[in-house]
Amino acid sequence: MEANTSKRLKFTERRRAEKGRGYKQPWSLHLMVLPAALLVLVFSYVPMAGIIMAFQDYKARLGFIHSPFVGLKHFQYMFSNDYFMKITLNTLIFACSKIVLNLIVPFAFALLLNEVRNMGLKRSIQTLVYLPHFLSWVTLSGILIDVLGQTGIVNQFLSNVFGIQPIFFLGDGTWFRLTIVASDVWKEFGFNTIVFLAALSGINPALYEAAEVDGASRWKQTASITIPSLLPMLIVVATLAMGNVLNANFDQVFNLYSPMIYQQGDIIDTFVYREGLLSGQFSFATAVGLFKSVISLVLIVFSYRLAYRFAGYRIF
Amino acid sequence: MYHKTIPYRVFTVFNNALLTVIAILCLLPMFHLLMVSLSSSAAANGGLVTFWPKGFTFEAYAKTFENARFLQSLWVSIERTVLGTALGMLVNSIAAYALSKETRVFRARNVYLWYFVVTMLFSGGLIPSYILILKLNLIDNLLALILPGTVAVYNIILMLNFFRTVPKELEEAAFIDGAGHLRSFFSVYLPVSLPSLATVALFTMVGHWNAYFDGLIYMKDAAKLPLASFMQTLIVQADMTSFDAAAIANMSQRTMRASQIFIGALPILIIYPFLQRYFVKGIVIGAVKE
């Protein structure tokens, strides 16, 4: 009897100890995830259910339940629409040029920055080039609209120094495209060097020491040590960027475009906004948005799989 | 060895000069506009201002701060930034703590993680989100600017990775002293990872301060527009109707716009040095996994 009690005591003690170590109370962990889970349910999953309206003729007064189903009508209209093809092309042009330049420019800049031995100078350069990343497109567009305007400082400079007629950077389709891509690189190239600088600092110094002993020039060292060491990072970043092929950056285009250059400057996201919220074509706009989301989803999943397969990259 | 060769020395001089010029060019447009904002309207309109103020005056700033609508939206922005960051950090860091536990401890962890990650990959899009806010009656309500973006999955993942680097022994000591998970989060993990969490908080603040689109579509009442949305209507859509005619009459729109751009960006410029000190470290810590 006595032995039994002490045994039970021991058992409860051990259970209490286990409880104390946190292994037996996952309910508190569930509780900790709960607020985030609920918010995501309401503000992310409920709108996903709202996608049903892409297959309806949604009328606010009828709601989701009573609005008539029209099947793929909006998608058929979308694909037979010349303007939709145009904005898809614009989106692709913007996004792809940005992806390529936002890889090459930061990569080159990181390599050059790596050669700056003076730490003070290096830090100052970094401080200056990272800054535009943190300013919003509203701020930057305000600056660009002024600076690139007909009487802005850029046109003043061009006419005083080169005698060029004023250029409509934001009013001419071709110049608009260039401006969009160039200003995006301006905003992001500095910040995008961070991943490469981190990879640079991870290169084993012994490799360089060995190269020194062998009498390799700096260029030789860069070509045979630095660039090959950065290549895996470059491949990962490039692969992950594939998910952005339809992402031309709404905020930037929205704050810089104007009806004059819709033909060369309108993109899918701005079109969805105007069609949906300004013209009230809720269902059609949702269908266009859904088209973009689905393609992006496929690309993202595919690119992450590739990055995982070939570089062992994972986010968590 | 190589630093002593003449070609490399020449290269260094050129390289340093090139990078310095690029860095300065990056900031030159902003600097020019700052000078415009500090110049007299006549000089600004005549295009006489380059990189130094002509007819130095703070008049444009003074006029902007006299505008009641401007001050209102400044307040809305402060409210949303403070409340949004506080709520976001609380909700996300607690969730990140729970999700940083191994599957052995928290069996549902992976299910939750995928539940969150799915929202990173796919979303309902603009129109359904807008209709949701409409149906929830949150139009013209500050919560419409705070709640939809509260859960930032990327931040949860960053913090989850910070929490994993906290030594297990600290937590075990807390558990032996009888602490539960909540207690271990608030008394052990939170103080230990404060610098890393500060990075995430700063990024969240910048995000809230810069967000303009939600204000634009959810705030029908112009008095409730946050500053970024107000700026967007003023500067980009060039809609000056919210300034009274008398205020604009003796001011050039150019100096006014320039001053508003800088007032809008000022908080970011102020916290930038702190951001910079932390973010490289933060990103590197978040990116390194065992």
C-alpha cells in the first residue's frame, strides 16, 4: 500500500515536472497563435472566398448569395480584349526589366563597394544609397514629378548643357517606360546590395591569402574567388525574383502615370483598381486580379521549389 | 600584395570617386527639392534654384503647418502608426514565439505555419478586400487602416528565426522555476531579443507611415485621411482644393509641394540612422538558419 502511494506520488510529481518544463501544455501555445490566426482568417481568408465573384455578375444589392453565376464570361471577355493584352505586355516589360537590372546593378555595385578599403567612405556610401528604399513612392513621385517636369532641373540641365528640347519623361510613352525602370533601380539598388555584401563577408579569407601567396592579381582573385562565391546567392535571388514576373509595382506606376500614357504605362494592378473601384466593375476587376494572382502563385511555388532543390534555400 | 601595385591604386582612386559620385547622385534630386522648399516662390517658379536656396524662407513650411486639414491628417498618421505598430508587434511576436517551438513541443506548429504562409502566396485581391471592409462597416474607421495589415507573415518568420537562436537553457531555467509559455515569452524571450524586435518594429512603423493606398480607398471622409494619402492627393493628383485660395494665392504651388514632400518624409529621415544601424544585422540574423 505504502509502496503504491509513493509510486503514485512519484508519478504525479514527474507529471508536474514535465508540465513545468512546458512540454505538456500546448494549449497555451495555441492561445498565443490565436489572435494572429483569427485576424488572418477574417482579413485574408474571407477575401479569398470573395473570389467567387469573378464567376458572378456581382451586384452589391444582391450580395454573394443571390448574384447570378456567369461562369467564365469575364475571363472570356478579358482574353478577347486587346487592351488587356496591352497591359499584360506592359506589366511584363516593366517587371522583367526591373528583375534583370535589380540583379545586375546591385551585384556590380556590391563588387565595387567591396574594393573600398576606407571604412568611413564605405559606410557613408552605403548610408546614402540605402536611403531611397525607405521613402515611399508618394514622396519619391512627388520629387520625380518636380525634377523631371518640363521646367524641372533635369530638363534645365539638358537644355543648358546639351541644348536639348525639353523631354516629357512622364508624358511620353517610351520615356515613361524608361523612367519607371530607372527610378525603380534608383530606389532599390542600394538596398539590394545587402544580400550580396552579406555573402561577400562570408567568403573564407584563407582563399584570398592562398591566392596572394600564388601571386594572383586582384582581378584574378575577383574572377576566381569572389564571383564564384557569390554565384549561389545570385542564383537564389534570381530564382526567387521569378515570382515577380507579373509584379510591376502598383505604387510606383499609380503615382507616376497619367491617362496620356495608358497605352504604354498602364499595368494589370492599376487597371484592376480603375475598373473595380472607380468604374464599379467589381466582377470583371476581380477576374483580372485573380488571373494575376494565380499565375504569380504558380511562379512563386515553382521558384521556391527550384531554389530549395538547387541551393537548399528555405524561408523557415 | 595587390594593393601596392600601381594599376590597383589607380583603380582604387577611380572606384572611390565613381561610387562617391553615384551615392551623391542618388540623393541629389531630394537635395534639390529641399532647396526649392526653402526658397522664395518667385525664385522657385523662375527655375533659379539649383542646389542652394534663393531668397531663403520658411514660408512654405509655415503655410503648410497653418493648414487645419494637414494637421488633422498628421494626427491620423501618428495614431495609425503608434496603434498599428503596437498591435502588430504584440500579435506577431507572440505568434512567432509559439511557432518557434519544435514540432515535438507544439505539434500543430507546421499546420499553423502553412496556414499563415498561404496568405503570403495568394490573396483575394483588391476588390474582395474592399468589399469586406465595406461589409464590416469599417469605412472611415481607423481600424480599417490597422487590422487588415496587422499580421505580417514575413515578420513572424523573421522573429521566429530570432527566437530560435535564443539558448534553450534560458527557457529551461524559467520552466523549472514554474513559468509557463506566456511567462517565458514575456520574461525571457522578449528581453533577450529586444534589439532584433526593435528592427522589426521600426520596419512596421515605416510601413504604416508610408502606407497611402488603404487610406485613399477606405477613408471617404477627407478629415480622416492619413498624411501619406493626403499627400498623395495633394502632390500626385495635384488637387489643391483642401488649401484655401488665399493661402495659395501668394505662394507658388511648387514650394508648397516641395515643403509637404519633406514634412511627409521627415519622420523616416529621423529614424533612418537607427534603422540603418539595425537592419543589416536584423536581416542577417533572420536569414541565417542552422
